[in-house]
Amino acid sequence: MVSSSHEVMHRIFQEDPGMFPRAFRKLGIGFPDPVAVSFLPTDLTEVRPLERRVDTLLRFDSADGSGYLLAVESQTAPSKAKPSAWAYYAAHLYAKYGLPPVLLVTCQDRATERWAARPIDIGPPQWATLTVRPLVLGPGSVPMITDPEAASADLPLAVLSAVTHGKDPRIGAILKMLGAALKTADRDTAMVFSELTELGLGALPAADLWRNLVSVDLSFFRSQTAQNLRAEGRAEGEARAILRVLDRRGVPVPEEARATITACTDPGILDTWLDRALTAATIDDVLAERVEPESPSA
């Protein structure tokens, strides 16, 4: 089954195709800005009953009349079947469209990133008839954007950064920055990229942190998750988010600690616990040295 994070890692280029040359220009590869971008069919199946489908396929046309194809593949883990499939994509696209293809692989962990970046030689050891060299965007190449101004200047890249670094211990700071940046965009744009972030994080613990962040301002972020949290009440929603993060990360939560978390109604304490839950090794790491709510001024 295709996961939501898999979908977002290539669909983000459908929302803003120009992000591709911008991202790689920062990495020293000078793709020109397109003057036109066309969506092409993703089905690469031949007459034979063998279905081959690329995740996203775009045609980029440049001002000088040249152009190229961008095939985006979202990869969640190394796969023995993918190198031959990618070689097929490259050869088929070149034969079908007469344009040079670029294979872009997006991933969310460094092991997959290293695997995907290796050149693929097709042929005997003495001579490779075809060599496929994927471009890869992953945690080692996508910049970690933690500045709200930089995020506001390029929201699609900021979303890709957040999704790509979803497993990083610093994801809390990245998501808080992204939330602040989205508030500078118009409502429709913010809704689209808020939903893409939520889907892109998938089942990662950081997804619960993002749901908590977007639930704070429900008049602006209108995701279904935010509406659910509103119905439950913010405190209850935060408590459930903390417990879910700990459960996903395999941290045991005794009944007494579970009762303490669910009974808490102080937003400041819940926020602290949620931040700790992302990296805590034990439940004591989450609840230790609890910050007591301030007493009302006399």
C-alpha cells in the first residue's frame, strides 16, 4: 500500500515544479528556471502486460528552447527491483519524448539516500551499456530550514525540508518555524501546505506534534485532524498526542503515568511533555522535573 508520506515526497513537485531547479541550484547544479511546465502521463507501460508507473512526471521547457523531463520517485527504503525499473524509465522516456530525462529520488532517511545516490550500471563488468545517475533529495542534501523568513520565502521547499527531516531530533523546531511561516501565506496556500506536511509526516512521531501545532489556530489551519482536536478539547488532544508519540517510539507508559498525562489540563506543561516525548528514552524523561503552572497573582 502506498503511504501518505510516499505521496507527498513526489506530489510536492506537482504543487510547485519550480522548486526542482531552485533546490538543486543551491546544491551547485544549475538547472535553468522553466518558462513552462507540463504534466505528462505517469503510465510508462508498453504493449506487453507489464505495468511500470513513475510517481510524478513533468516536462520542463526553458527560455532557450531546450527542455527536459523530470521523473520523480519517492523511495521509503532500498529495493532490489528499483534499479532496473529506473533504467527502464530513463530509456523509455528518452525514446518516447525525445527529451533528456532526469530521475529525481526523494527519501526520508540517510541509508536510503546513500543507496539511491549510487550510479546504476547496466551491462557486463567490462563495459556498462547504460549508466543511470539519479539525483537524490534526502536528509543529507535538503537544507534544514529553521528560519521563518527563509521558510516564508519558499514555502514548498520549507515543507519538503520538514517532511524530509521528519525523523531528526530537531524536527520540533522545524515544525514550529513552518507553522509560523504558513501564517504569512494566504488561507488557501496555507491549507494546502499544512495538509501536505501532515500527510508527508505519515506515521512518524513528528506527525502528532504537527497536529498539535495546527490545532492551536483552527480559524487558519482547517485540517480534519485540527477539527477533531477541537471537538475533543485542546488539552485532551495534546495528552493523546503525547501518548501516541510514546507508543509509536516504543516507550513504555505505566498506568499511573498515563493517568497523570491525561489528567493534566495545563497547556504549558503539556507542550513541554510533548517536546520531550519526541526524544525521551523513558517515561521519567518526559515527566521528570515537571514545570508547575504559575499561581494567579494575588
